[in-house]
Amino acid sequence: QDEFSLDNDVSLNTASIPATAGHIEINEIKIPNSPWNGPYFQNMPFELEAVPGTGQDFQGWTVGNFETLIAQDSDWKYLDDGSNQGTAWRELTFNDASWSTGAAELGYGDGDEVTTVSYGSDADNKFITTYFRHTFTVDNISDYAPLFQLSLLRDDAAAVYLNGQELLRSNLPEGEIEYNTTALDFAAGATESTFFEFLIENGDLTAGENVIAVEVHQFNGESSDLSFNFALKALKTGTSDIISTNPLITINLSSDTFLIANYLPTGECILPREITENTTLTIDCSPYLVPEDVTVLENVSLTVEAGVEIHFPAEANLIINGNMDVEGTQDALCRFRAIDESTPWGSVIFNNTTGISHLNGLEIIDASQGHHPIYENAAISAFHATVEMDNLVIEEVFSNPILAYYSDITLRNSQLHSAITGDLINVKYGNGIVENCIFRGNNEVDTDAIDFDEVENGIIRHNKIYDFFGFNSDGIDLGEESVDVILEENFIHNCTDKGVSVGQRSSILATNNTIINCAQGFGIKDLATAEIDQNTFYNVAIPVASFEKNIGIGGGIAFLSNSILSNSPESPVFVDEFSILEVSNTLSDTELLSGVETVSGHPRFENPTQNDFNLQSNSLAIGEGIDNTGMVIDLGSKNYDFSAAAQVHLSGIHYNPLEENEGEYLLIFNPTSEVIDLTGYVISEAVDFVFPAAQILPGKRVWIVEDGDLFPNVNEQLFVWTSGKLSNNGETIRLTDAHGIIIDQVTYGITAPWPEAANGLGDYLALVSHDLDNHFAESWTAEFPVSIEDIVVSDILVYPNPTQEFLTIESNEMLIESVELVNLIGQTVKIQAFAKVSQAQLNFPKIASGIYILRVNGVGVEKVLILE
């Protein structure tokens, strides 16, 4: 209902009324695209638009009128003994037979009263409250909208009730009204005889008898007069005289008018605005439509059966004050989503709940947040509530997925993602358990998967956390004195900042976690304490760092044991002067750590390229640990349930060509089955290069070369680096992705155990297998650079050359064991083994024409031209 004021005492009252017997709602009517911000004058045309509510169809416009239900000067029952009547007197069922009866105006002191009421025996201490009741009958309530015009004469103050429900209070304070509650001010002058007009839309009529109850209060016991009179009108509805069926109507008013937009329900199931009794939403009525905010009242339970969907309009919320049980299953998920796809609705809000809520098998789509900008800033928001969640999918939302204040939160077996800055789940000042979940990040700054603040004895167990690419984004963030939190069996990869951040006097026990491709594995700071036991770190710039972040607060305290720190691009550990880091029974393959029983060497993972960190049988990490019972254990995490996509890596380094016209180059290989976007990837440390828009196909490689003119025959992707030169003394080559995460780093050497044949003898460093860890020398071999112009020639005779289908190879200096044809991009197209002969014939009837390199016993000996 909207009221638009017009000049010359003309007003337009509008109501949007769905014609539903027994339940009438007020919907939206608007003035569309109006450029006019001032008053609407008499005879000034404008437009109104009827906007259907949820589950309603517009039927047409009618002109409404108010019908009198109680006229001025009517008879009233009254009680004038100054007693405390409590609240029962307001109800329809109250027996007022013993009360007096009189016509309005009722009161004393002014001389214009029709009925004089008593103020008691003491003129200086008059009764504060006098009570009035009037009963009236309504034959057909479907004829009326819940919209009333009230005229109230009161001296000094009054409260009005319809069937026990308060309609209004005038000149009275907020809160509970008692029999001795005094008026806020005394009525004087014109206000003593003024009928105050009210338009009320919060009352409901009943079929048959109804009662209006009014209590009139004095400013004090010395008040000289009391006056009361009253009139009630209700809006009469109906569609018999429709003036237009167009939702957009042009108005030109010369007198007061009341327009009604009429609707009929579409037949869909619509939730009431308040759920006042235990309710079950069943699959046979799904989907349910939400008209606007729906509230489940205290001590009321809402049950949602498996497979049920609830559809929300823009910004509407489901508010739980009682409790809600969602009973979805893996095969029949429940879904909460927008009526209009991609239009954000509000939030599921648990607010001071009176019961435990269970959300099982639920997908939430298109949600955003509630009304409160702090406590309801998520698709699921909890405040002083207990919510147990299992098998949730919250990935397509416009805000954070889960936020809880002062609540007990359990989340299991769920998938969470959002596209905005924030936390996927944030539990503040309560209890939190997060288990067996998958958290997918985004590119936004300051975005964490799991954030606990002031949580005691929390559990974060067996979760996969990945791709938090934004600046200052962590996998797990623990702060504000989160005490004794257990982190166990989590798999964390691709975080631009920390896999786990622990600060502000928090404390954790972290066991059996695997962290890869992060700037820091654990960052312990600001008087936080961490026990880090049996964890595996791979390609983490600094696996464990203990430091003071905020000046003067204090450093971190960390105890690292029974762990593996592999391929640490910056340093395996860091500790500043304000902090403590004690290390025991831990393996590092980049440097020997200072500590008790530390180990340096190759951990020999099964397949680190594919993120398989099981230990091979000959691993140095086997049997090198001691648990807290004194039992001998293997180092590193025992949790291998999660994995991650492989990354591109360096597979070839030609740092010291035999001849100047050969040219230096690097090879990068894609070991995955997916196309990888290289745009924005960076090669640094040795040479400088930033990839332009480029992709690398599965199982393919790209060349990054010093001089593109030296590689005319390379038919793979080839780029020329920007600056720099590969050192002939060995150095570090770093590959960083577009988010700044170091995804590969090789520090090559020029002497054993690195293949020495690559140091100016014609060969280049080539990775033996793409499943091997490329930062160990033993994973590399020396191979002949097929792209050079000159070939090492030995005393071997090769004919015919050019040829078409075969070659004959004769040698007087060595016995021939293998013969191989390699194309100019390094691919072997034909290979054949021989039993140590001095003459061999290699047949190749179906090889394409072109230039090939002939290798004998693995050594390049001749260029061969094959003709068609």
C-alpha cells in the first residue's frame, strides 16, 4: 500500500490485493520511470504499474471504498474503576457483561461528553487508565482487505487492539503497556478535540464477531479531563467493476480515490510470511515459492523433504528462529534458488534459534546475504545458533557461502566456492568442525577457504583446498586466540599466500597434511603456537615460517617433526629473531636443517609430477621418524586420498652449446591430459620472459630460445626470451604462473651428478621421464640437440643419402647395437636394435619426406634426407 499526496486535499490511495479467501497480502505498486519528484497536483496525469507478487497473476484495476464497521458516537462497553485488567480484556473471548455501557463521546471534564465516566474519589489522584470495548460483526471477511482507516479522539493517550492484536498506540511509550503507564504528553488546546486519522494494514478480521478494545491513559493523576471517541472503516474489495486489465494505468485525479490492483493465485505452493507451527514441505508441492522474507518462529520446526526446491524472489530471506531440518540425499538434493535465475535472493539466516538445525543434501544457488551487513553476510548466516550441515553444494552464489557468529557449526562432505572476496566458511566466537569438504578458490584478494576466529577445540580434517589465487589468500586462517585446533589430513595446493596461517595467540596441532605450490606452508606469527608433525610439503617456497608480523606483538612458536620438505624454492624454513622454530626427524632435499635427527636427500616420491607423494621402497624417509610413543615411523603425511592436476615443468635445458650457432634454449612440457593456458607465466632467475597469450596442448612442449633465427626447423611453439643468458656454471631457473605461484624451479649443475656431456660437449640436459622430480640431478640425462646445424660425424658410412625407404650403416670403429631416426623437433620416428654388428640396414617405407638425424648407439652421426 502506497499513499501519494496531491494538491488541493486530493489523495490517491493504492493497494495491490490478491483475491485469496482468508488471506490477503499487500503487494507492490509503483510509479514507473517518473521524472517528477514533487507533489502530484489535481488533474495532473501520471501512471501506476501493478507488480504481481510471487505466485500471483494480475486480474485488473478496480476502484475501492472504505466501509464503516464502527461509526463515530457508537455505544461502548467501558470499565472506569482504575483496576489492573492485564491483557485478557483485549481478547474477543473476554466477558465484558459486567461493564457499563454508554455512547461516545465518553469522558469527563470538558462538558461535551455524551457519557460521563468515573475518575475515582480523589480529584488529585484520578485513575490513569479507563478501558473501552466495542463488538461488531463481519459476515464475509473475503470482501475486505487488511487495510483500515481509524479515527481516534483521545485525551491524553490511547492504545487500540483488534481481536487482541495491537493496531496502534498514540502518545504512549514503547514496550509493555501497564495499567499505570502514563501518556508521553498531555493533550491540550486543539488536540483535545482532534480526531487523529490512521491508515493501518497490520490487523486481521475474523468471520462473525470482532472486537475493538481501547485503553485511554492520562498524563498524570491530576489531569482535568478525559475524552474518547472512535470510528473504524475497512477497505471493501472485489473485481466486479474492473476499470482496466492493463498493469500500467494512467491516472488523472480530481478527488480522493482508492485504486485496487487485483490478483489471483497461480496455484503454486507459497510459503506464508510466518511459519507459526511445525510444518513439512513435501515433494508433491515442490517447488515452493517465497513471497518475501519468511520467518520460522521460535520453538517451531520446518522440515524439507528430499528433492524439495524452494524458490526465492530478489533479496528475500528464510529466517530461522526455531529450527529447520533439510532431508535431501545424494540422489535427491534439495535446492534453494532464485525464482529469476541469476537474480540474487537473500540468505538462509539462523538467528537465536531454539533448536538444532540439520541441513543434509542441500544445494544453494543464487543466494547473496541478509539485511545485516555484518552478521548476515553469507548465503548461510548463523547467529547464536546450532547448525549441522552434511552434503551441501554452495558454489554459485553472490556472497560468501557460510558465516557464523557465536554458533556451533558442523560442516561435512560438502563443496564450497564463491567468486567474491571473503571466506568460504568463517566461524567466529563459537565451535567449528569442518571435515571431508572440497573448497575451490578464486582470483580475488583476501579470500580464505576456512577462517576460524576465537574457536576452541575446533577440527579441520580431511579437506581438499585449492586454487586460492588472489593476493593475500590462505587455505586455512586461524586467529583471535583460536585454541587447540586440530588440522589433520588436509590437502592444500595453489595458495598465493599461506597454506595455513596461524596468528593472534592461536594454537594448533597439525598432522598428516600435504601442502604444495604455496608461498608458505605454515605461517606462525604473533605469539601463535604450532605443533607440525608428519606433514609433506612439495614446491612450497617456504614450508614453515615462524616470525613476528605485527611489530611489538611477538613472534611465532613452532615445533616441526617427522615431516618432508621437498623442492623448497626459497628456503625450507624461516625463523626471525623474535620467534622459535625447533626441528626434529625431518627431511629436506634442498639443505640440511639444523635440528635433531634431520635428514638431507631425495625423498623418492612415487610420482611427484602427478602429485603422488607415496614413498618408494628405497626412500630415505622410510623409518626415519619417531612418534610421541617412541615408535619408529616414516616421515611425511600418510594421507593420499586427494590429488591435484599436474603442472607444466622444465624438461630441457641447453645452457652451453658446442657451437655458437646452435643457440641456448629451454623446453617446457605439459604432462597432463588438459590444455594449459600459459598466458602471463614467467621465466625468471636465469633469463627473463613473460608468456604472451599462449596455450600448451596435452603431451606437448614449447621452446623458449635465445635467438629464434637459429631454430628454423622447429615446428613446435617457439618463443624468444626477453633478456639474459644461461650460465655455463649452473644456476636456478624458475617458472611462475600468472598468479605468482612458483610451479617449477630447477637449479642445474655442470658437474656430476649432473650429466657433464651437456656442458659444451654437444648435448643438452633432458628430463629422463616426465614422471620424475626434475629438481634432482639423477632425473636428467644428456641428449643430442637435434636442432643444431652441424652433426657430430664419426667414421661411419651411411648410404644411400638422399634415400626413400632404407639406409645401410657400416662401421669399422664400433659394433652397432641400435639405429634411430629422429626428426628435427626431437621425436623418434624409427628405432631398431641389432646384435652388435658392423653393418646394419634400417627400413622405413612409410616415413614422411624431410630431414632427419641418424643416431647410432645413441650418438648423432648423420643428417639424412628422405625423399618421397
